[in-house]
Amino acid sequence: MAVQLVLVHGWGFDAGVWTPLRDLLGDMAGDVATVVHDLGFFGHPAEARPEGAAITGAPVVAVGHSLGFMWLLRQRPFAWDALVSVCGMPRFTAAADYPHGVAPRILERMAARMKREPQATVDDFRRRCGVGAVAEGDGKRLDESRLNEGLDWLGEWDLRDSLAAETVPLLALGGEEDEIVPWALSEEIYGRRPGTVLHGAPGGDHGLPQTQAQWCADHLRAFIGELS
């Protein structure tokens, strides 16, 4: 079955986080076309829409990594036929009715440090994701304003109602050892949600599209096959 995937990365990443997964999906005999939306955390923002994937009439699958999943639910920049969350969530911070979220004080400390030591803040975050610091000489430059804006989104957005209103099939992939979005939170959000398939990667971290790209590709293939 031919499909169009539109991929949106999370905070502290750029479009490159999807490269291993895109390479693996490229062996599906031309049945999968991917385009990537770049939120601009390292400059060079790029808007992606399904028509850029160039498979006319094929179902659209929106794939969000972490904050990218929230961004899709919030902005709804195009219509989709299915959703995929990779280490994603509808709300990041904990609340009385959302106990497995991240304590707001942790995000507040991160935002404060971001203003003093932006590079160290991003590098430490990426290490916790399992992907390592931004390599010197790779041409990436932090857009500090955009990164700070992204932290505001994580602290302010609550898209639980938007997620609850979704009726399309949803695949949720999470890391069982994720230090950013705890597996308990993924289970709480997706475990009993109708129309949702949840898979946890043993030993998986927050950088799943890079660190366990083959695992993600296998589950995406199975999900795409079931859409037919």
C-alpha cells in the first residue's frame, strides 16, 4: 500500500533525526514517500506538506517525534488519515490529573539554564536522549530564540482534548528506558486508548528514530500494512 509520511521532529533535534528511518523505509519498492517538517531549532525551518511527497491520492500518515507530535495536534497543518507518535505526548508537564508527566520545575530549570548556557543545555539534553551532543563542524547553529519558544510550548500546551477527538488509527512507539518521556506516561496516554496500537522498545531511549531506527521501521511497516 502506497502512503505519504510527513515527519516532524522534537525539541533539540532537526530534520536529520529522521534520516536513518527514511533510509530504511526507502526499500519498500517506492510505496512510501516521506517529507520532513523542520521546526527550525538549528535554523533553516522548512514546511512540509503531503503534496510534497508526490504519491497522488495516497493516504497521509503524520508522524511526530516528542514535541513534534504535540505540534501536529496543535497546528493541524494538513489533513491526515493516520497518526504516529514516536516518544510523543499530548501534554509534557505533570498536573493533578496527569501524574506521570514531567515536573514543571525541571522544565523551568532547563529554561533558565538555556538562557545562560544554550549549547550545554541542548548537548546535555541530547545525551539523555541517547544521541549525543551536536558534533562540531556539522554546520548546525542553535537558534536560541526558537529553542526557547519550543520550551514554552512544552510548558504551556495541553492537547489532550485534541488527541481524544482524533478518530484515525494511531500508532504509539515509546522507549521503555526513555529519560525524557517516561514509559509510564506512554502507557497512561495510549495503553487503553481506542484505535491505538502501543509498542515499547526494550532499552529504548528518547532518540528512537536514530537509536532504534530498524525497530521503528518494522512497526511502521506493520502499521502501514494494516491501514489497507
